[in-house]
Amino acid sequence: MITGAIFALFLLCITIQLVYVLQFFSAIFRINAANPTATDNIQPVSVIICAKNEAENLQRNLPVILAQRYSNASGINNYEVVVVNDASTDHTAQVLEGFAARYAHLKVIHISMDAPRILPGKKFALSKAVAQAQHDILLMTDADCVPASDTWLQQMVAPIQNGKVLAGGYGKYAETKGLLNAFIRWETLHTFVQYAGYALSGMPYMAVGRNLACTKAALLAAQQTDVWGKLPSGDDDLLVKSAGKEHNMAIVASATSATISAPSQSWQEWFNRKQRHISTGKYYRTGTKLALGIYALSHALVWLLFIAALFTTEWQAALGVMTVRCAIYWWLWQYVCNKTGEKGLVKWFPLMDIGWMLYNFVLSPYIFWKNKQQWI
């Protein structure tokens, strides 16, 4: 009886996992591989970066952003870059002033240490940037991110010019050696598969602020919502919660439209970062939280019940079913890796798939119980 119950529950969880593939994750195959990179009449764009003690990152990454290929018919840059220096104590101000003297399309905003704040953390700096942004299309990234190509801007804002309100891109992490780096990149790609699949299925719920385009009107409206000022970060997810509707969010995924960030160098650093990132989850719509929760639970139970089934008389059937499930997910991962330009991740399956189960057990309590009210 126990053997039958274990195997029946195992099959149920496998079925749920496959339903998610069909309902949500298979939508990533609909991402247009030839996203338009320009239109006949390109619209001006404001690129926004909020920086706090980011002198070294700005020195390294800002030139790539300022050199994007995005000009009007006369060959003049058709975008501005708005950088907010949020009370930095390093030499961020000097770095930015040096760039401003050389680049006419760079606008620098300085916030003093004693400036009265009406919003916590990054939200205050972002509000200053939006207030002074000249254009109706915004593209947001972080100071520690570098675009993967000089057509990043073109690709990210093309869906907005074609009528979308939001365009979520892929924010990848640089590849280095070691298990930590592999898991960081795996978890990042897995998150992308989830929010891309949901958005393309008409249920947008999140994006990553290091590679996100939107209309200025959408961001201004999001800033007026009740939950906007409750967290120092989470502006990306709260923006999608406010503005995201059925089929008004595009997903931009290519090796050249991504941004690249330096990964955490220790498990503790990564853990602290994830606590801050996932704290917005409590503000997702009820249906979204339910869908994400069922997926995570079925994912964990698939592995736990599979291990239990291996010690029963149904072990051969369980092994066969699990092989089919893993093959489908492996095929999905291979496609997404090719689409985003990620290398070397597929070989880690299913080790990282099991690791993601452990990740959920460890970090899920922070969604409900903890907010990190600090922007570092």
C-alpha cells in the first residue's frame, strides 16, 4: 500500500511538472529570434542607472553604455544616460564628472548625504532619475552591469516602440570556475525561464531591474502604488505588478541583448543578495504566488518521491518516468542556454535541479518573514 501511494503521488507530481512545461515554459519557444533592432523612426530613450559607491564599476562599464549604436537619421545619439550618484562616499562623483565632460548625452544627478528622503533605498534615487529623464521610453540597468553588445539598447527598447509597455531582458552573470558560480548562473537562468514563460503566457509577474525597459508613464504610475515605498529595492517586480497585463510585456532574449554582472564570490555574499531579491515575492498577485508555490512544491516532491521510489518494487518504473521528465526539462534548458548565450550549464543537469530544490527550502521563509531595509 505504501509503495503504491508513493508511486501514485510521484506520478501526480510528474504530471504537474509537465503541465507547467506545456502551460508556461514552452512559451519561451515563441520568443522571436529576430527581435527588431531598429525602426524607421526610432524614438529617443533615457537609460537610467542608480549608483551608490560604484566608482570602479562605472569606470569599467559606463563607456560601453555610452557607446551604444542608437542614433537618429542625422547620426546623432538618440538617447541619454541618466546616472544618479546616491550619496556615495567613494570617488563616484569624480568618475561621473569626468565622463560628463566627455559625453554630451550623459546626465549626472548627485544626491547629498543629508538630503531628505521620502522613499527608502534605491527607490529614492530612481525617483530622482525618472523626474529628470527627458524621454518617454526608459531602459534601466545597474552600475555593475555591462551590456553584452553595442546593440543592447536597440534590442531592449524595440518592443516598447512597437507598442509594448514592458520589455524584460536577461541579466546574466559572468562565467567563472567553481560550483558556486555554476549554481548562481543556473538559478538565474531558471528564474528567467519562469518569468519569461509566465509573461509570454499572459501572466507577467517579475523582471530584473538590471535589464528592463518600460514606458515612463508605467513607472510613474507604479511609484504611486501603496506598496512602492515598503521596500528599499524590488522596483522591478513592483513595476511589473503595477503595469504588467496580459500580453503587454515582451521578453527579449539573445546573446547580444543581455547584461553581464560580476557574480558573488562567496556563498554568504550570494545568500545575502538573494534574501534582498526575493523579499518582493510577498507582493505578487495571489494567483501568481499560488502558481509559483505549486511548481516549487511539485518540483521538490518529484525528487524526494523519486528517491523513495527507488527503494520500492516500482523502482524501474520510477526511473523510466523520471528519465522522461528530465529529458524534457534538459531539452528546454538546452534551448534557453542557446538563446541567451549561456555556456556550460546544461552539463550540470540534474545536479543543479536538485540544488534548486534545496535552495527553495532554505530561502522561501524570507519571502514571508524578512525584509532587508538597506540598499548597499
